Amino acid sequence: MASPIFDAFRLDGKVALVTGGLRGIGLGISHALGEAGARLIVASRSPHPAALAALRERGFAVDFVEADLGDPAAPAKMVAEAVRIGGRLDILVNNAGIALGGDTTSYSLENYRKLMAINLDAVFLACQAALKPMRAQKGGVILNIGSISGLVSNIPQQQTAYNAAKAAVHMLTKSLASDYAADNIRVNAIAPGYILTDMIEGGLADPALARVWTGMTPLGRPGRIDEVASGALYLCSPASSYVTGEVLVIDGGYTLR
């Protein structure tokens, strides 16, 4: 028998574009949206054939769009291609990002520009491009992947530029949610804590970093990708139809202390 609650998590007939959708958290989100019935369009700088094949082996309808989001022209082209493939765009997940830490006093302008281009500029430009088809179809969902680093200055690593970019993503999310609610477009964000991905594996291999990161997390462990992906599914689905402008923190309690 159909359940109104569980049915609210279904995405049948929806077209979802996920940036960085073939690695780490992005791949987890692609799997979650695919399981819910969405037609997937995954964007990445390279195709990652094994990850793409794994999605297709699950029976998901999935297309790949190559996009180097460090290029300011790439987000608009990516969104246009997604709309061409899917005929519409119901969900945009801005997940792609890079981590470039370092002491602010010696942080190069090159690294700063590279980080901001991908972690902030590309998010803004992809949202800008997606708003046009979403407004035309009178509805849509945008989910931006921020970070606890946009909420607190997590230690001991130094990453001022990264923190600033993620904080900006959170405010971008809130502003867009306010501006386009009348168009039935919901905009939310997720702020993950330390999640077991390639991005933090190196840090976890360092006993000093791992001790601080897990020691400051009340649940005492890093998070799993599926624990973020389930939150993403909620925010992308009708189950969260009355939620907009929120930053969902998934961090094992890290930001509580």
C-alpha cells in the first residue's frame, strides 16, 4: 500500500543535475536521487568511468556532462546542456568543490582565485543559469553543499579562504531562497562535518589531525557519505516542500561545542 510519507521522497519524472556527481559526497547524492527515481545528469571535469558505470548498473537513467567549473563560462553551458538533455531542470545540486588550505600570510593569490572560482563563483553562476528554466516551469529545487567551515573556524588546520567561500555559499543560499520563493523555487544547503571522502582521508591518516577532528565531534567518528546523501534526498524531494533558506548541519555534533 502506498505511503504518503515515503511517497513524498520520490523523484519520479524529475531531472536532477549534480555537479561533482561522480566522486565522494556528490556520488552519494547521485545514488540517493537515482534510487528515488530522478533522471540524473552528472557533471564533472572528467568522466570517472567506473562511477558512471556503477550508476548505470543500478538501472538509473544517467547522462554525463563534462564541465570544468574553474572556467567562468562552464556553469551556464553545463546547465544549458542539462536542460537540452532532460527537457527541463527540476533539481540542481551544487556539490563540486576543492580544498586548498594554508597560512593566510603566505597564501598565494593563484590558490585564492582557484578556490573561489570553484567553491563560490561556480555555485553562483550555476544558480543564476538554473533560475531561468526553473522560473519558466514555475518551480525547482537548488541544493548547495556548504560546510561546517562556513559556520565555525575549525581547527587545527588553517583554511581562511575555504571558510570564507563556504560562509558565502550559505548566505547565497538564504538570499536566493528569499528572492525566488514566489517562483516556487526552494533553495537550501547542507553543511557537512568531517565525512569519509578522499578530501579528508589524508587528514585522518595524520594522528594529530584525526585526534582533534574526532575528539571535537560528540559522536566520536567521521560521518559516512550516505548520511549526507539521505539529507540531500530530503531537501531535494517534496518531503521538504515547506523548507527553504535552511542550512542543514550534518556533523555528528561538531558545531555544538
